[in-house]
Amino acid sequence: MTGTTTQARVELAIGGMTCASCAARVEKKLNRMPGVSATVNFATEKARVEYGDGVSVDDLIATVEKTGYTAQRPAPAEPAKTTPAGASKGSADTAVAENGVDAHDRDLAGLRQRLTVSAALAVPVVLLSMVPPFQFDNWQWLCLTLAAPVVVWGAYPFHRAAWTNLRHGAATMDTLVSLGTLAAFGWSLWALFLGDAGMPGMRHGFDLTVARTEGSSAIYLEAAAGVTAFLLLGRYLEARSKRKAGAALRALLELGAKDVAVLRDGREVRVPIDQLAVGDRFVVRPGEKIATDGTVVEGRSAVDASMLTGESVPVDVAPGDSVTGATVNTSGRLVAEATRVGGDTQLARMAALVEAAQSGKAEVQRLADRVSAVFVPVVLVIAAGTLAGWLLATGDATASFTAAVAVLIIACPCALGLATPTALMVGTGRGAQLGILIKGPEVLESTRRIDTVVLDKTGTVTTGRMSLYEAVPAPGVAEEELLRLAGALEHSSEHPIARAIAESARERLGELPEPESFENVAGLGVRGVVDGRSVSVGRERLLRQEAGEAPTASALPEALAAARDAAEAAGRTAVLVAWDGQPRGLLSVADTVKEDSAEAVRRLRALGLAPVLLTGDNQAVADAVAAEVGIDEVTAEVLPEDKVAVVERLQGEGRSVAMIGDGVNDAAALAAADLGLAMGTGTDAAIEAGDLTLVRGDLRVAADAIRLARRTLATIKGNLFWAFGYNVAAVPLAAAGLLNPMIAGAAMAFSSVFVVSNSLRLRRFR
């Protein structure tokens, strides 16, 4: 590396983080290094670091490890290469699976198993301890047998994190959970083996008075087991949402073709896509995905590139035209020469855009963790002060330890840990009933701030499917006759525009006659004989050829020429129809606006959002659609990377931007926006990159999604306020010796019930 100002960039995978305060600690340590600028994303468990001369990646990893976490170098990107015949590429796939998806799945499965076992063991412990009629002789020993695995094995992740934090002089919610459960369990062991709690026939009364009880006869196994089970539930719900952090990239890459028919010595040989090299010629049949970016050398066809470009009309290609990997060949056979493969393709570059946009988001700041960052150390100090104060004031070790344990147990942040996942679970459940999917708690805070909503046109505001807009017959020609003859001929074509005309004709007229002959004129249209008439449907150039006129001559009557100009000015595709050598009419085809789009725009405006239409289509189409649905601001003719630039430009103007889209071409913009709303009828890549998914594809639901997300955020804040308020009120009572740990455990459980009940109110959202 040369030059003293040169900055290198690296992305590190960070392991061992359990909350947003962990991410903040790693980020703080990295940024203290000279010449280092780091952003740590808790949601994706990655650190994006810029560093200068004098600092190496090994130095960065060492700093992270000294902080108590793990860091790994990024896996090197392997370019596409030719694999020897018969060689297996399974090892690479296996490595990816082991290091990526499968590793996350194993972690989630392990946490689910820990939660299931802990909950099954904790429920009888809580019932036996808190309901005296259930207690039988030696019930306490059964509780010990059931609670021990929960406290030791079930809570092991909390104990491990607390120990790691202790070694580095830090405290988190894990510290309180570990100390509280171990203290309650340890006291119970002392009472059972050295006190009176282990006597046969012992009954554990549930006294709501503030009088202190004899500590040697009280056990707190239900508090230790219950807190562990509740906190494991919150941890599992959080881990399940984080599991999808890299799904957008996987969805993008999976769009590409898996194998390709390569021409070798004049023969077609089907090989895996990673064996395709620049310069290879490959065959694409109708309906197949184009394997990689290339240039057409043989054949003509229409290519559906809407997933990448946003263009609603399939693009006609001929020899010399460029084609893009992952687009779909809709009609004729093509032979193309590969110009870019592997990581150089447009699809791979779009995946890189999504990754950069995701990693560039600010780290998730969980409200509960922000509260606990101050709350946990304060509680630890109060518990220690309570123990010392009581010892100095009374000299009674039992009473002193009872009060200190009560402080730890009542301060155990069970309600704080449940505040976010329970509200999120109920909110997302209600959302699913309404056709709305919310990805995670970090999404909710974004909905409160947004003031601008960018809407992709194709598939979002419009249907994304071609349909007949109008039929204009020439003077003296019946509209039914125009549709009948044109529809009959187009019914034999595979072109999407032809299908739109044929379907509309069939809907209006019923059965259509069979053509007596049919010919596809590449790039111009179709011609044939229907009911004894020689019919042509397509571009004006085809009609001139049929009439034997010069290419520059005008073959159209004035009325049809005016209709053609009006259709093209409005961004529609004009298709001309002739029979017996004379122009007989014009059919205009367009991507139609969804019936609900105008109402959806009105609802979004009612939420205080300014709509912006964004599309890869031409300006005339965009303006016509915007006028129809009531949008004033339009940006048209943009490429996928330009969509990201438009979002960033709006953000640079101080706006908080929501993006609504459905195609692969929208995935990077969805990830870059402050809030991404993906239409569920769109591609998997867009759905995974979005923060909210509208399952039904109904744009009107976008306003409902934002309202629901805002309501869920308000519920989470209310939960956190009451959970924290309960701690603030109860901790002084426990420190004063007015609450024994049994009452503290009951109060802790009540706070959790309150939080869950408050979250359940979201089920009434309309």
C-alpha cells in the first residue's frame, strides 16, 4: 500500500455479541485505534472497518478478541473457473453451507432445544412453589431436581456471557440474569441442605405481606427457573429474526441459472454455470434463463428483463444486442457469447450493492439494552450496598442476604427482555392476518421518522403485465372484426404483447378462429391467413413491406397515424393491424395501473408522506402513470444502481425515505432506504431485502403496514416504560427489606404478565 493517506477497507465477522451494548463496546474499542473508523452492526454481526497505514487486519482482530469477542477475516471471493470434467463442486457448496446457513440453523436449533427443555422443566417448579395445594411431602426435592438443569444448563449462555463480560470489566443484562438466578439457586441449596427447607412435610406459603420471613426455610427455585425460561424465550425470538440477515444476498444469487448449454465443437454440452468462461457460446431456448451477461450472435427473441431493469415491455434482441444474466428468453432460440461471468455480472454487482446498503445501516439500538446499559451496574451496586448495609445495621446474615437476593431477583430484567419480542410477535401475527410481514424490531423505529415514500412503478403501482389498452379501427372497420382477426393471429405467437392482445380478444369475443397459416417475422410482428384474409399484425414497417411500399413511405391513414402518435406519447406500445394489403386499425398495449394504486397514494399522503414515482420505464410512461394515481414527483429511465442513487439523494436532502418495490432491480434500493416495503407478489430478493413485506401485493396495505409498525413501536415503548418503572419502584422496597424474594419473584412474574397482556392489545388493530 502506498501513500500515508491511503485507507483500506475490510469487513469482519464478529462473534459472541448478545446485545446492542456488545456491538457498541466493540465499535468503541476499534475506533480508539489510530487511523481506524469502524461501524459494528449487531443485526448482521459484522464490522465494516476503514484503516490506514500502520494497522493490519490482524491488529483489528486482536483488538476485538481483547474486548472479549471473536473476529474472523472475510472469506476470499473465488472467481468463476473451469472445473475439470468429473470434478465435484460440492466441497465449495458444503463449505458455504457449513460456514453460513447451516451454522446459523444449528445455533437456532440449539437455542430452541434449550428453550423447550427449560420451559418444560420450569413450569412444574413454578406451579409447585407458588400454589400450596399442589405441594406434597418432599416436593421441594422434586423442584430442585427439575430446576437444577434449567439454572445450570438452560442458563449457560447467560452465565458464559456474564463471565466474559466480567473478565473485561463490563456488565450487561446477562450479568443480572446470571447473578440473580445463581444467587436464588445458591440460597435455595443452602436452605435445603443446611436450613429447614429440606424437612419432609415443608410447605411453601405464599405470603403477600411485607414482613420478612425466615430465610432458612425459604427456597427460590421458581424464580431461578422461571426467569431463565422467560429470558430464553426472548433470546430465541431475537435469534430467529436475525437468522434472515443474509437472506437477500442468497435470494439474489439464486436467481441465476444453475447450468448452461455450451456449444463445444458444434455440439450442445450442458455444464454447471461455474464452468462457463468469457468467450464461450451458449444456447438459450424459449422459457430459459440467460446464463450470464453476453452478446447475441444468432437468433432473435423477446427477453423479459423486468426483474433487473424494471421495463414492463419485453425487449426484442437480435445479433449484436447485449443480454443480461438471470433475464428470461420468452420466445425464439438464441445463441449468445459470454462477455462477463461470476462476480463481474450485473446480477453479482447488484448483490454487492445490497450487501453494501445493508452493512451501511446504523447498528440496531435495542431500547432494552440502552436502558440496561445504565440500569445493570446501578442494580449491582444497590444489591451490594443492601448486603453491606444490612450486615452493618443488624448483623443478621440471613436477613442481609435475603434482602440482597430480593434486589437481584426483582431487578432481573425479565419484563425488559420480553418487552420487544412479545409486542413484535403479536404485532407481526396481526400483520400476517392483514397481509403484512414485519422483519424485526429495528424496522419499527424507522417507520416513525419517514416523511417520503418512493414507489417503484412496474409491479407496484402497475400490474407488471401487458394488457390491451384500446382498439382504434380505421374508418369503415368494426372494432369486433379488428379484434377477432388480430387476436386469432396473435394467439399463435409466444410474444408477451401478442398474448395480451389474444387474451383481451378472447375475453371480449369468446372463441377465436384458427389461422389457416402463420409466420413470425422476426423483430417486426406476425402474418398469416385468417378466414381467407391475409392478415398482418406488428410494426408499421411490416405493413409497408406487405403493401410493397418504400421504407420511408407512410402506410397509415391520418386517423390511425394520430392514434399511433397519441399512444406512443402516452408511453404505450402501438401495434398496427392490416389485412388484404390495407391498414385496418391500431391496438395499443400497456402495463395497466392497479385499481387500488390511486387510493393507496391518498392513504400514504394522509400519513404525512410525500410520494415519489421511480421507474426504469421511459418518461412518457412514468408521467402518464403518475398523473393517473396522483403523484407529482417522478424520476424515470433509471438503472438499478441509479435507484440507489435516487434514494441516497433524497436522504442527502434531509428526508427520511421509505421505498416500495417488487423486483430484483429494487432490492438494493429497498436495503438502502430508511424503510423498505417489498410487495409479496414480487421476487424473493426484493422481499428479503425489504423491512416490511406486503404479502397480498395490494399497495393500499402499505399505509396499514406503516400504521401497524408505528403502533407496535408505541407498544414496545409502553412495555419498556412500565417494566423499567416497576423496577424503579420495587428495587427500593427490596433494599429496605420490605419484600422477601418470594414476593419479589411473584412481582417479577406479574410484570411479565403485564407486558404480555399489553402486547396482546395489538390483536385488535384495524
